[in-house]
Amino acid sequence: MQTFKITALFWLFLTSSVFAQTDHEQITQTIQKFIVGTTYNYPDSINAAFFPDTRMFLYNGTDSAFYMTSKQYASLYDKRVPGTYNNRINKIVDIHIVEDVAFAQLQIDIPYFGNRYNDLLLLKKILGEWKIVSKCTSAAPLPKSPAEMVANPAKEAVVEGLKRPWSIAFLSAEEAIIAEKDGSIVKVNLQSGLKSGISGLPKDVAGPIKIDTVKHPNGVFPAHAQGQMHRFNAGWFQVLLDPDFQRNSYLYISYAAENEAKESALKVVRGKLTGNKLNNLETLYVAGPYSHGLFHYGGGMAFGKDEKLYIATGERNFYEHLNPPLPTAQDVTDKRGKIIRINPDGTLPADNPDFGKNAAPGLFALGIRATQGIILHPSTGDLWFTDHGSFQGDELNILEKGANYGWPYKTSGGYRTSDYTPQVPENIVFKDPVHFWEHTIAPTGLTFYNGREFPLWEGEVIVPGLSKGNLWHLKLENKKVVAAEELFINDRVRLRKAVVSPDNQLYLLTDEENGRLLRVVNKAVKN
């Protein structure tokens, strides 16, 4: 009788202590059964954590759905030897409870595999007990050690033999489309390096030319250029995929278009890319008027978060004194020297800023000189763009609706025409750059870094340049540049574009007659 009383009291103590537990504590206890079972090879402990025959989706290194039941999964641990690759570091990251259903995130580091696994667990309270009823797993490489996180960048040639490439659009991690300023538009296999031409392109592209500046009849070149062969910036510029390219196949192209009088203007077209052929070609925008001189077209393009197409048009002046009294980039009736915003089909959005009834169609911002790079910030949705100064004054800007970026009324540099003094109207508000350089860098196509190879660069800006082959890594805090680092100072090459591929690799396009696509790798990372 005494034994019965003791046993009954002990059972009452156990059950009351269980029932006194909170849901959070019970869920933690269930997950701990799973952790103990997988760490020390106890199949029974794994099974105890799951509702019988729960289906789980596991990581297998591909995008396919690889699944098994909890019983099948637990049976694997009968065959594993403790102390080898089963050295696991487990951490419960989060538990979120909604009545009798809960979500939990479990992080598991397995150094043997070099992977960090994330288990997303769905739990259900069944007959008073919390059981795991579903599990889905993803994996990524373990975070690098401090030594491996150090940025020690090096360049690897992936593709060569490109004719002064200007831009690149990735169809996948293995295949891309590259616009050659001095050549054509080609599809490139990044594994084999093989190139194939795209047919169906516009026929009115203005080809590059070289002019002997000594013999030039107009004498429009500065003294330091005398005796040089000067190459101008005509040809193919930006290639850009539609945000819904997988469904509609639209490819957008900006280029220098030429008329019968050998005058040129920036033109934007789109067509449907089928295989290696561009079909249904249509003109979306022409930043006229057509004029002589193959320089300062702009040509940078990007889709915004709003899925509108933003186009940078250059002001097309080589010297400032060639401006009319109202400078081209400040004249709202002129399409040049602006940021243009249109719908993907070339029509005009109803919510563009109002610059007056005679304003250039699609006008979104003004005061631009020669913007070749514009890109969407992946987190904030802001559009960032570079702009060439004349004599120094190169800038990094954030696009703002209706803003005036100042050129040529205001510049952080100087002018090619040294005595140029524009008459600045009163009451104009100018938008200041986020950053400008004290010396000429000639900035081109920028990108935001989001790869794993340089984890300390995450979310920061990479800006290439033409002048002396410079490449910049800019550290950001609250949309401000707080540090600037120049890369490859002992290995310079003119650079036209920086871009991050779908598999988060950083690539560069070199502006050379034998142009190259370079991949930037971190030599500090252990193989």
C-alpha cells in the first residue's frame, strides 16, 4: 500500500511537471530529441521527435525534390560511425507558435562536409504532444574563417577575343549575351568560351572610327590629344533582359544609330530572342536630334523595382562652349542629357514627373552628362548611376524623381572649355552626388556585390572605370560612401562593366580590341 502511494505520487509529479511546461519548452524538447538522435546516432530518438512517417524534403545539391519518410531518414543513422563526419554543431535559431501549430528553424554546421544546413521544421500539437510533421532542408557553404574572409582578389580570363565589349546579360550561370561596341552582339558559353552571333539586329548602327587629331579639319581636340588616333564611343551599348524574360523573351538594346547623313543618336530597341535570332524588332526610344560627333551617348539602361525601363541619354557635347545659352542637359524639351522612364513597350507612364507640356517624352530627371552605368539596388529598390565629368567631376548618384543633377551648371570638377561660365538661373535646386572622385576615373557600368567569395563586400558597390584601368570597391552606410578602395592598382586595364552573375560570381568586361570577360576570384579562399 505504501509502495502504491509512492508510485502514484511520483507519477503525479512527472505528469504535472510535463503539463507545467510551456509550449515553447515542449517544442524545444522535441527538437532536442532530433538533435540528440542525429548527433549520437540514435534512430529511436529521431523517430520519437516525428509524427510517424512524416515526409521530409532534404538537400541533395540540386533543385530537385528529394524526399523520404522520417522512418527511412532515422534508419540512416544506424549505419553511421560516431566521431567522423557526424560532428555536428546545432543551434535552434527561431521558434514561432500559432495556437497548436509551430514553425522552427534549426541551423546545423557540419565541418566535415563544409556545409551549413538549415532545417525548417513544421510542428503540430497532437494529443497534447508536439511532434514534427514536416521538414525541409537547404544548405550553403560554411561561413569563411577570418583569414578566408580577407579580400585578396585576382582576375581569371573566362572569354577572350571580344571586340571592345560594352555590356553583358546573363541567360544563366553558363551562358550570356555580350554587346561588342566595335563588333556585334554575341551569345557566349562561359564554360567553353565559344561565341555565336545574334542575327536580326538593327542595320543602322554607327560603327567605330579613328580620326587623326592632327589632320582633323575642325581642330576640336585639346592640345594633349594632338598627334593621337582618337577612338570614339559609337556602336552597340547595353544589352538588357526583360524582368519576365523567361516568359516573353524580350531583349533590349541601346546603341548609336546612324542616319543617311552620317549623323547619329542614341536609340533603344527591343525584340524577342529565339535561339540566336532577334525577332519582332521594335523601336522604343530615339534620343534625337541626330547630330555629328561619335561621343557622349550615355546608353546605360536598367529596369526599376516598378518594372519601368530607365534610359540614360548623353548630352552629346565634346566641349562646353558648344552648348546653346540654355544647355542641352538643362533644356527639358531636349531628350539629351537626361534620365528617361518609359514602359517596357515604349509607351509613357502616367506617373512620370510633369516638366511642362513641351517636355521631352518620358523625362524623369535632367542635368546628366554621359551616364553609362545604372543599376537597381537589390534591397532598397533605389536606382544608382554613374556619370562622367568633363575635367574630373566623375560622380555616383541615386536617381530621384524630377531631380536636376546639375550638369553643366554645377559640377564637382571643371570644364574642357576652361573659360566656360554658364549663366545659372535662380531658384534651381540641384541633387548632390552620393560620391565623386577628385581625379578622373571615367566610371562605367557599376554593380552591387552579393557573392560568397568576398563576404566583407556584401551589398557594397563595385565601380569600374576607363581612365588608367581603375576598379573601385565602395563601402556604404545609410546610402553614403564611407570608404573607397581601389583594386588591382598594379594590374590595370580599361574596364567597361562590372556585373554579378546568377551564381553570384563577379565578372568584368575589359575595353580592349582583344576584349576579355574576367572573373574576379578570392585567392584567400582555401580550395
